[in-house]
Amino acid sequence: MKLVYVDNNATTRVNDEVLEEMLPYFKEYYGNPSSLHAFGSRVAGKIDIARERVANLLGADTSEIVFTSCGTESNNNAIHCSLEANPKKRHVVTTKVEHPAVLNVCRYFGKQGYEVTELSVDKDGMLDLDELRDSIKDNTAIVSIMYANNETGVIFPIEEISKIVKEKGVLFHCDAVQAVGKIPINLRNSYIDLLSLSGHKLHAPKGIGALYIRKGVRIDPLIIGGHQEDNRRSGTENVPYIIGLGKACELAKEFIKEEQMCVKDLRDKLEKGIKDKISHVKIIGENTTRLPNTSNISFEYIEGEAILLLLDMAGIAASSGSACTTGSAEPSHVLQAMGVPPSQSRGAIRFSFSRYNTYDDINYILEKLPPIVKRLRDLSPVFEDSQHATKT
Ligand code: PLP
């Protein structure tokens, strides 16, 4: 059976060149980078190169990159430590559509007595920038807003947002886990103070991430211990994974433009094919700027979980939203915030592409999906009334 993986916002396949660069650092060059002997110094040099590659992808300075274990740790570090650094400021601003790795951190601080403002989005998933401006107060310690949404791919105007936050003199953190490697990011002339990224979203392994901390921003470490990462993140470095992240960033920098054009073409072909072949579908966030690789499509009157199950049986791996909320009976908090009615949000499927997808994959999905939707709608009493209109 053909296998088609279109769940790349959940995680990506490790690139061959990335793996190749990592492998010698398990068995041959296994020194501790803090050791003074050759085993250690050789490894330390490789970490420097990886840091340069990450900084280069972001338009940052090497001194601004701290390696972490994942995007979640980077987000926790940014928010937690900004609040600790500003103990008199007891207000946090974020949005209703953040990943749980930001939203639940803010809500945790809400339970500790902080005031938390969760900004709304409109039906296209966009923020009201006047509402953002008005929400920032004298006691706001940090504003944390994502670059691109993991479920819908909607991209926020981060440069404009960061400028508004900077004008108010408040720290700005951006969860860019879904954006890094997919769209060009240049922090050189930006007002972003802190930015999170994660290796496994850009063809490096799971379990490695980084936090960009702009020069001059002072926050204490989240993980305290030895002197690693210039005292900003203790713990012996995860050398092979850091090297892998560096290589993945180098490849992303080199190929981002042509790769994302190809990926967008695949995405657009799938969306057109689905609209041509299936009735009662809605592309979430269609009218706004989205990541080139992401498509969130709602199939009205049927359950997304049922579609996923049948797609899986046909060898197609997609998702009903964030992998971190899979299994929860609650409709997606992102689609809820966008005001998508339950009849649509329940049948929403996310297809997310990578450099490894092909036109064959799209044709295969377009062959398998319409009969699956028809089969489920035939079983759906809610769909009965609108059956004449369907083209499947
Ligand atoms: N932020 C966003 C927007 C994400 O999509 C994810 C993962 O899906 C994370 C944070 C968490 O990253 P990690 O899995 O590396 O902890």
C-alpha cells in the first residue's frame, strides 16, 4: 500500500544529510564539550558551527542563540524567566490561538495570581492590532504571540506586532516553532526580544530546540546547574542533536525559497482538487496569509476523527489539528476562537506538507478522500437534507 505522510506540522522526517552529520558524534566523537582534551574541544568546535548555522537562518548573532531540549522548553524559558526578571509586573498578554506550550504556561501563571489577557482573533484568524495596543499596560511584563499557527498556518504580522510591543517598552516573545524553516525570518532589524524554535519541525530530530535571546535582554535561566550555554541553560549539551539542528538550519537557509514554492504548489493543488471533487468544504484561513505548507479543511456534517481513521487505513497520515490535543473530545480551541461553527470544526482535517511530498501524493489523496467523505456522509443523518447539493 502507498504511504503518504502529510502531517509535517506534527513532526518531520529527519533529513539524510542531517543524520549523516550527527552519527559520528555518538560513537567516535563522544567527548564532553566542556572537557579540555581533544575529544572535548573537537566537539565544542562543532557546537560553535551549529550555533552559527542557526543564527544565520534567523539573521541573529551567535551569542543570541541558546540550545534547549524543544520548543516547549524554549517557550517556558522565555515566559517564566521574563516574569521572574520583572517581579513587579504581573500582567501577561497572549492570544487565544497559541499552542498549549504557550497558552498553558500563561494560564499556569494566571493561577499564580497574574493577570492574563488572551487576545481574540477574527474569522480569518487575524488579531486586531488596536486591541493588542490597548491591552498592554504599565504592569505588562511580557507579550507572547506566535509567528504562524500550527493548526491553520495563519501567519501573524509579527514585525508590526513586535513594533507595537516595543513602543510600549514591553518584552516580546514569539513562538516561531512552525515558522522557522518554512518562511524567511530576519531578526537583524526586528523588535523581537525572544524567539522559540524546534528542530523536529524542520527535518532535525525531536528533542532539540533553541531560544533566541536578543542582545541586551536579561533573563535568568530556567534550568540551573553548570555553566553550559554561557550560564543560560545548564546541562551537558546534546551534542549530536545540536549538530543535527545546525545542519537542518543550514539546509533550510539554502533551499527555503524554492522548496516552499514547490510545497505551496502541492498544497494549492490539493485544495483545488478537493473543492472540485467534494461539496460542503471550507478552507480555514483561506483569505489570509498562511504558511505555504499548511491546509486546514473542514468537511461539513462528518467527524474529523472518522475521516482520519479511514485515511489512515488507506495509508494517508494527516491530523485533526494539533498533535498535542489529539484524543481530546473538545473541538479545536483555534477554530473555536475563529468562530468556526461546530458543524464545520468537528470535520476539520489538517494536511501539512514538506519537501518529501510529491504530486503523486496529492493525486493519491484526491483519489482516496472523496469516497471516504461520501461514505461517511451517507451514514450521517445530519447530512441527509443537503444531499442533493453534494457532488461526491
Ligand atoms: N509551538 C508550536 C506552535 C508548535 O506547533 C509546537 C509543536 O507542535 C510547539 C510549540 C512545541 O514544540 P516541541 O514539540 O518541540 O516541544
